[in-house]
Amino acid sequence: MTLHALVYFSQAISGLTIDQIDDLTQDAAEHNHLAGVTGILLTDGIHFLQYIEGPEDGLALTYSRILNARSHTEIVELGRSRGGQRRFPYRSMRWIPVDEPELRIAVRSDWRGLAQRRVRLIEGISHTGIDRMRSVVGPYIN
């Protein structure tokens, strides 16, 4: 089975509460488990950054549900990849609260091909999107 991964950014609908985000992720976890998909959702309460991974058919089904969800708008796919190992195998879905600047940095990181390499820039070391997500998620899964 070849692993596929996808990451997107979106705008939460106005007035979406923490309880509703909990409900959405619990519902997603049930469906993702059946589809063999795992994922992480970062949110500042206004935006979502979600990374999902799994078999091609399971990922396609999950992403279709995401695209049709009424909980968010303005969905922008930031990257997709094929191959490799699971990077976030912990749960079929988990959401993690982040502050807006932290989310903005993660969104603007390098998601091309979901690369794991670090790229040196003039002002220092720039982490890839996966690196950023791992650093945000780390304290919640250890």
C-alpha cells in the first residue's frame, strides 16, 4: 500500500465554537479510521491547517468529505505527496489549538511535495511545513 498525504488551509465559518470543532474531529476520526487515514488539524479558531495521510482511496474519500464540509470555506491545497511512511500515525484525527502567528508561519512554510528537508535562507534556517507541524504537535503527543 502506497501512502499518500495532503495538506490544506481553510477559513472556519463564523461563530464556530470549540465544542463544534470537537464534534467535527470526533466525526472525522470515525470516518478516517474506517478509511485508514490519520491526520492533524491545527486551528486558531478562525482558520484550519490540516494534514491527512493514508491509502489513495481512503485519502480521496476523506478529502471529498472535507471539500463538502460546511464548517469551513476558502479551501486552499498547499501540498500533496505519494510514498514514504506515516508522519502522524497517532490518531485518525486530532485537533490542536495554536495561536494565529504560529499558524501563519506553518501555512507559509514549504509544503511543496511535503518535503522534509531543511532549506537554508539568508536570514537563517527555514523549516519545511512538516517540520513546523511536528514542532507544534510534539508537545501534545509525547
